[in-house]
Amino acid sequence: MTALKRQEVEFPGNINYVSEVYDLSSIYSENINLTLWRRNRSSALLDDIAGLVNTHSSFALRAVLKPSEVKEWLRASLKQQAFTALENDMTFLAEVFADLFDLTHVGLRLELLDKTMCPRFHVDKLLCRLVTTYTGDTTQWLLEDNVNRDKLGAGANGQPDESSGIYWHEDSIQKAMPGDVLLMKGQGWTESRVDGLVHRSPLASPDNRRLFLGIDFA
């Protein structure tokens, strides 16, 4: 991991909301477990998203690639007309993640989901992950003052989130907007004052599908 100077800034809820891509580097702060970049989807990107969703029911594409290989991989995987704006956006986000963590390759996961992926609140067993939901319901998470970490995993005693006691206030569950980019620390990030982000996937169904991108360390 690239060594950056520690920041002593305090962030409410241990979340940093940013409006510029270069501010994603704040994920290195030991006081946060989520950096969220608010961004708008361009009309070209929205057209590509609609075209892709309208021509596929569901799919799950995975690969380990150099950022420069993303366009060719996506075009070959979809086996139809190019989705140029989507290809460019995925390439850009792969470049951002690779630059941020000094990587030559990244793990990519592009999925059109018609069922819920990870319905329980949890912490990823990794260093950091980038996610964005191009369309559909988006990632949900808990602020540090609204989570009981003793109820993670086996601590829930098999109960669903709604009754396990993992959160104090249901109306305080946070969620992103379509197109937002989330950098989420996992439990593998040990040089931090705050534990990895507690989050979950929203509900998805054939009538409520999600186009989701995840980028990981290769």
C-alpha cells in the first residue's frame, strides 16, 4: 500500500463525502472507513446502462486485468455492440483504484443482479473495495453510532438484521445514490482507528435489477 501521511481530521460517522475524484485518497485517513464520491451519470452513460439492461436479463462477469484491458474484455464478454461510455467509465475507475493503491492489475466484477447478493450486514475480509451501482438500488451501510458489532456474523444467532440488534435505528441506515463511487475499508486494513465498514446489498429481484461494479485487489 502506498504510504501517505496520516490525517488527523475527524469525520462525522467516520465517513468522508467528496465531490472530486482526487479526494478519494482520503481513504488513507485512519479516522474513516468509507470515502464516498458523489457524482452524476452522464447522458451517454445512462444510455449505455439502459441499453445493457434492456438486452440482458442477468449476468456475472469477473476478471483480473490491467486497467488498459478493460474495454476489450467488456466488449468480448458482452458479444454485441460497444457500450463506449460504460467501457470508458469502468476503465477510468479501474485506473483510479490501481493508481490509489499502486497496482498493475485489479479484480473486476460487473454483474446485472436479479437477486440479492449479500443481504446481511457484514464487514468484508479484505483491505479495501471500490463499488458503484450504475442502476437499481444501492449499497447500504451503518454509521459507527448506529451499529452493534457484537451482532456481526455468529453474534446475530441466526436472526435477520431486522431483529438481531445489529443496528439501533432502522431509519438511520445509510445508502448511496446510483453512480456514487464507494471506497470501503475491510477488516484487512489494520492501520486504522475505526474498523471496516459494516454494509450490505439491497434487495434485488427480476423486477428490480441492479447493475453493479466491484473492483478489488488482484
